[in-house]
Amino acid sequence: RPYATRPTDPDTSGDLVITSMYGVRGGDMHEGIDLRARNLDQNTNVYTVMDGTIAKVDDDPSGGAGRYVFVNHEGGLQTRYFHGASIPERIQPGFKVQAGDMIMVAGQSGNSRGPHLHFEIGKIDDGKFASMDPMKALPDVFGQYVLDDDLLLQSSF
């Protein structure tokens, strides 16, 4: 099992917060989780969760995903980071990263109702991305996070 670390810093209260869960949301599949990452909380740096290689970068803020970075990892895993405010110039396809390297500044680009990090993990199978629940795929990482108060009210666990 590869070493993995959190993709965001704690907010100003010291919490790592999930603001939207993986699964069906509003009738559509939400293939990742949303994490609190905003200027107000001084936690906008986004970090790669595992060692890997930058697979894809899009610095165009106008698409649905906004600015994003995809990272390939061992075993066919890929992590995806969406809605960035900016991406450092060095973050280009083929660039090697280690767990905890800063790869993006979170924001609100693309189809986003507020600043946050949308995070996905999945396996590349026959060239297609098959999403996985990040809470199940990386329990050591996302077990450190708490649910936003609004999610606690909706939660069944």
C-alpha cells in the first residue's frame, strides 16, 4: 500500500472538512468528494496525495471542471484535482511529484458554487477512468477529515 497524505491543509479552526460526499447528488453521480479549501480559511494549497507523475493539466478556467491536474500513480491509480485558482508553471505532464508536493491553488474555476477542492481517485482501465469512493480508497487520509455541519444533518452514519 503506497504512502498517502492529505490533499489540503486544515482550515483556521484546525479542521480538515468534507463539504460534499461521493455518490449520487441531485440525481447525478458525484464522482469525488469536495473539500474545504478557501482563502477565508487560509488553506488553498492543494497537494498530491501520493507519489506519481503529472498526467494532464488544464489551465483553462472556463470548462466545467475549471483548472485541473491529474496525477498517475502505481497500480493504474489516478487522482484528480479540480476547480483550481492557479497551477504552478512546473506542473506539466511528465513531471514527477511526491506525496505532499503542492500542485495547485484551490479556487472556484469552472462549474463551482464556491471555492473548494473537488478530489477524485480511480483506476484507469482500458483507457477509461473508473472512479472510487475516496473515503474507501484512502481511509487513512480521509479518516482525518470531518463532515461539514450541513452534511452531518443529512448523514445516516
